[in-house]
Amino acid sequence: MPLNWKLGGVLLGLVFFVAVLLVKPIGVSTQFVILDGIVGDIFNPGLITQTDDGYTSTNAYLAKSDGKYAKNAANPLNYSFVFVLAMAVGAFASAMLRGGIGAQERRLPEIWRANYGDTPVKRYALAFLGGFIVLYGARLAGGCTSGHMMSGMMQTAMSGYIFALGAFAAAIPVSMMLYRKEA
């Protein structure tokens, strides 16, 4: 049985509230930078170095903020990185509980079929492309939707509300263009 979207939204809000209350605001896109630093340091062992003052890197992006990113890449078992890994594990567990990954291919939404046919490969490819574009934009902006909008609004930051308005102002017309045909 599919999870009701309203219940899912309430549960997501509770997770964010508990995270902000107990640990810190959630932000995800930075952890992809950390993963890049981990992989980069494997192939180029001199990429991240520990100094008397902390960590630094030959990569300017990893070295910025007094080596904060370099430090997290050198010691990735922290709250934020484990949280992102747990999201991937949770998504996999959810797919398996719903009948496995192949079962998702049989349950393409009708609006998708009406606009793009019955090809799960195309859906996966476009989802990956969309995710890449969002992640690239998030890093250009210095944060992601979970940091700017969801955590920001929860903390009543004006920038969070402005970002949410901008995100929806862009998402609604794009959705209308992508899904012109009714289901």
C-alpha cells in the first residue's frame, strides 16, 4: 500500500524538527563534496593533509572555511555524512519493502506514461539528470533545498521563505511544460 503523501510530509517534517532540535539543521549537498574529497584523496593521497592547525587541501574548495571540508573528508564518520548514507539505505529498504526495484518499473505513474511512454529507463535517466542539475545548482548556491528551504523555514529564516517561493515559482511552470498531457 503506498504511503499517503500527507502522512509522508508530516513524517518528513518531524524528522527535520527532531534533527534541528537534537543535533543541527539538515543539509545534504555538502556531503557530495565530502564524498568527492574522500574519493579524490584515495587517488591522490596528498590531496588532504593534516597540519598543526587542523586540515587543509591542495584543492581550494576543500581547503576553504579553514579546512572544514578537508577535515570532514578525512574523518567522514560524522552526523551529516552518516545521515546521507542512511538516506540511501532507507530508500533502498523502502524499495525492497514495496516489492523490490523491478516492481517500481511496473508502477510507473499514469501521467508519466501519458507523456513519455512505458519506459522506466527513460524515467531513471531523466531523474538522474534532474538530480544532477539540482545538485550542481545547490553547490553553486552554497546549499541545497533541505538546507535553504526546509531547515531554513523551520528556523524562520527569511532566506528560507524566499528560496521556497523561488523554487515553487520555477517548479510549477516547468512541471506544466514537462507534463502537458493529462493522465
